[in-house]
Amino acid sequence: MSMFRRTRRVLLAMAVIAGLQPVVLAHAGPPPAPETPAPPSAATAVADARVSADVLMDSYDQEKAWFASSWWNSAVALQTIGDYMKRTGDERYLDELDHSFETNKGPFPAGERSTDEIYGNFTSRAIDDSGWWGLNWVTAYDLTGDQKYLDMAVTIGEFMNEFWDTSTCGGGIWWNEERTYKNAVTNGQWVRLTAELHNRLPGDTLWLDRSQEAWDWFVGSGMINSDGLVNDGLRDDCSSNNDTVWTYNQGLGIGAALELYRATGDPELLEQARYLADSALESDVLVKDGVLTEWCEAAGRSCDDNQKQFKGIFARYLMELADTTGEPAYQQFVADQADSIWANDRDVVGRLGLRWAGATDTQPNVFDWRTQASALSALIADVPQEQPRRTLSAAASPAVVAVLPASGTATEVGLDVRVAATSARPEPLPVTVKATGPRGWKVTADRTLRLSPHGHADPAQATVPVTVRVPAGTADGSYPVSVTVTARSGLTYTARAEVLVAGVVDFAAGSPEEIPWLWDAGGSGFSGGGSRYADGESAFVYRFPFPAGTTSAQVTLEIDNQYVVEVGPDGESWTTVLTEDEQIRDGSNRAEHTLDLTEHLGDDKAAYIRVSDAFPADGWGGGVYRVSATYEAP
């Protein structure tokens, strides 16, 4: 670190601790936006983000217009999708943003959205939950220009303002309606949201005054410690509780200062944003071996569903700071996170996990839509501001497919590869598709496509079938298949898949072993108790490809609550075989049920099992814990 930089950090730290405005050593005004051409890796960065955004949206519940069982997390995930669309120009998910707005803007009783009562307009007793929705709707407004989103953000802002209270600790927004805690997250949101509203409401002074007052209070509150890291909140005596430094609090501090800087042009605010960013990147509390790491990721600890999403919020606002300053250190840090995620934190189905550095023997990884949204923010941050002229991506579906092989004969299995491309101008784009598998396997997909992209807003897409022939006598195990797509322009991208050869079916819901058998997640969720569940109109489907010649088959499900179980031969026609007639919500009916599939086998000897909700109005659908299947074949 240079002497200038070190001196600046010391002075800024002294100012923050004292609650004063920091000393300005440089920057007479807003620096010009850096103008650099997109690097050669830009097209790959866009493609990685596109593939990962699609994986995230596979978990979007179209019926409830959210991500299952997490209210505030859904707001952050939707804003992440908004960030993706803003950054890449891909507008395919605008309808989902609008659907979420229209479906969820009304009131809901407690529990209906897996949280407290929702009063309407995305407000509840949890003030920070309201803040996340407000920030999301500003992003939606920026994307669409639709005034209803900005109006909703204003409504949420007015609701939050009711909890600004100078009678305790001299100011600050309360965290909850009961007014028990003043913390960093709610006040970081408040500064950011008020500054965003000012920057989008012509002639405003009210929101700017609120933002400046809130920032001055935040800086002087004591929550920013002597290391430039943001502690969680204040004690009853208004001193910092010195509680855990979470990445999202640090990120919100950066984002709050940066948006207020945009509102005022005050270079001191940009320096404060840089100070908080520098403190984070140089800290062994938030960064381990160059990778952003949450406190709860350490051996012997675990991150809850809230904490799974924190790091993405930091990545969002560091991206903005990198854009604004052009600082190479920030841009390199962002690139390092994306590289580590793609190399170490991605499974074969494209899910992105909690641990961006990857799992270790003592620290297993965790994957769900929350971790997907969080890591996606880091991939988005690695996408350059200047769009690459062309992009090309591919994804296999299903990315993991199971085979129950017949004795003594080869087994054939199929999968699809979705190819997508964009171009800054309308032009034909010939694309060659080639597939490879293990030695001795026959994998067929060689062909040439001709895609016709028209800009970046709606990628041109095509689906290529891939046939995989598994030789007789192949031992049980997972085998890789790769499909590489290449455009004549020089772009190339590789999709991964795996074929699981298995002699038995036996897995726990939510485990990696479940993936090859889960044909359609269908908006299902995964409970803390260990079950995959389907609420409301959602349903999930397992597929069991029994070998040719199968004469009988059975499946055993460990299941509870309000379930409907259907079976079928093709994934389209269904017969109900098991139903819970009582409205059971406490898991008291958890039991194993064995079902005869013999009469429901398809011509290819596959059987499909669908689990849904017997009472869709109350949100306590069937939950599956464990599945096993047996069969008889020559």
C-alpha cells in the first residue's frame, strides 16, 4: 500500500470513529467514468452469468411469484435478476419481476409468505424486510421506466420513515416494529433507498435531507469499528455491540455512501465508500486467501438461510464502486471471486454454493437458490460495463441423468443442450456442436446450427438433442459428458453433464444423490427439517428409468404433511395413488409408504412420481424425506 493510501485510511478511520466528516486528501470532484474496451473474457463472463441466472430462475415459483419460503430473500434474489438484466441487456425475466409485483403487493396473513403478517405494499413488522423490497423495486424502475415501481419504493420509504427515531441514540431506523434494536442493515438500507429516491424524483429535497441526516447518524453511531468494519448494531446504551461483521452490512455501507455521492457529488462520500471497501478487502475477517468468506462458514459453524445470501449484497455494491472509480484492485477482487466460484463452487448441474472457495474435508458446501443468487451477484460483477459484441453459451438438461442398466445390453439415454447467443447487431451466427463422453461410449450430437440473434435483450436459442449409449457391463458410478459449442466468430463454450449408472435407488431428499432422479423440481422447496416439499400449486417429479425387461417395480417414500402422490408412465398422464385427507401441518403423519409401480411403467419401463399439495390454499404441502425403489428384471 502506498504512503498516501495508508495516510488516507488512518485519517478516514479517525473521522469515522469520531463521527466526523472524513478529511479529503484527493478528488476535487466526481472522477470521469472509465472507458475501457471489453476484454476478451467478457463474452465468457456474460455467458457464465446467463447460465447461472437461468439456474436461479428454475427455482422461481410461478404460482406465488417468489422463491419458495423466504420473503426478504426473494426480494434480494429478484433484485439480483434485475442486476443481471441491467448488466447484460438480457430482458427475458422482466415478466417475472412484474408478476412478483402484481401478485405480492397485497396483504397476506402471518405464515402465508413464510414470515410475519404482510400489511400490503411489501411492508411488515420487519422493517429491513420492507427495505429489501424497496431497493428491488427501484432496480425494476431503472430497468423498465414503469412509474408504479418507483411509486411503490416511495410508499415503502414512507413506511420506513415512521421508524426513524431521534429519541433513542439520537436517530436511526428501528429494525422492527417493536423498536427493540437499531442495527446496520436497516440503516444502510435507509441511506441507500432515500438517496436512490432523490436521484429519481425530479426536484426532490425531502429524500435527500433524510439521506444525508441518516448517513451522518450512521457514520457517528459507532457501528463502524476502528478497523473500518461494520458491526451488526447498537446496545441498549447506544454503544456498538461489537457483534459479528457480516459482509452485507459492509456492502450496504459502501452502497449507501456511493448513492449519496451520486446525489451530491461530494467527494468525501466517495472516499468513505472506498474506505469501507478497502477495509473489507484488507481484512482477514471477511476475506480468506483472497476469497470473500462469511463468519459462519468456518469449521464447526453453519450459515442459516439468511446468511447464505449476504455475500452477494457485498458483491453488488463493490461492483458499483469498481464501475465508478475504475480502481484496478476492486476490479481484480471481483474477477478473483468469479474465477473461484466457477472453478471451485459450481456443481455439475450449474448450482453455485455457499463457499466461494469450494468445500473442504471439514467444511462441506451447501447449495440452494439463496446461495445461487448470492454467487450470481459476483458473476454479474465480473461482467464488464461495455457489452461484448457477441456472446455464446450452452447448458445441458438434465445436467445429471440416471441410468438403471439392463444386464448384458447397452443402455441408451438422452439429454438436451440449450444453446444461446447474442449479437450487438442482427447477423447469422453458425454454431458447431460436438459432444464427448468416456472412452468406449457413443455420444451423438455433432451438428451445425444457424442462430440469428437480434441484440442482447432476447438471446437466440436452439435445443440440440444428445444421445448417449452406455456400454453393457459399465460399473456403477458417475461418468462425465461434455458438449462444446463453437461459433465461427471464435467464441466457444462447454456445457457439462453426468450420467449416473446405478444398480439401486436410495437417496435422501436434498442430498447430491437426489439430483439424478429429480426430473422436475417444479417450484418445490427444501425444509430445515430435511424434506423436499411442494406448497400450493407447485409439484415436483422423480423419474426412475428401470431397465428394459423390468417385470415389476416398487417405490418407498418417507413423507409427511398434506401430500398427494401420483404416478405415471410418461411424466404427463397421472394416477393418484396416495393422499392425506387431513390438514396435518406438524409432520405427525410422517411415515414410509410403499407403492406398486408395475402397472404404471411406460413403454421404456420408466416410472414418474409426482408429489403435490392436498390442501393448496394453506401452504403445508407434502414433504418427502427419503426415497428408495426396487425392481425385478432378467
